[in-house]
Amino acid sequence: MDIIITSLQMMMKKGKTAAKKHLRSVRSHIQNLSSKSYHDGFNEFGSPDYVLMFMQVEPAYSLAQSLDSI
């Protein structure tokens, strides 16, 4: 949560450096979740081949999504 607040403050002051750091952090977390292959442990139950990631702060998700589409 602190990185999000810092990201928003620095974005207003010094551009998009902190926002890009936030995006890298989100991507890193997604890659980390992907590498764990949680879904492989449930193949016998016919589970889907994906894992959901919950982001508690919607503006943090929106920021990452808007930067990722650039």
C-alpha cells in the first residue's frame, strides 16, 4: 500500500517514474504467482488453468492497467 501512495505522490511531483515502478511490481507479482502453478495441484478436479490475484485498492489496479496499455 505504501508503494501505491508513494507512486501517486511522485507521479504528481516528478512524472511517471514511481508509476512505472508500481507497474513492474505488479508484473513481478503476477509472474511470481504464475510460476507457482497452483492450478496444477487441482487438475484431477477439472479446475481452470488460471489463478486470480486480488488487488485491494482499485486505483492501484487502474493505474497499472492504464500504464500497461501504453
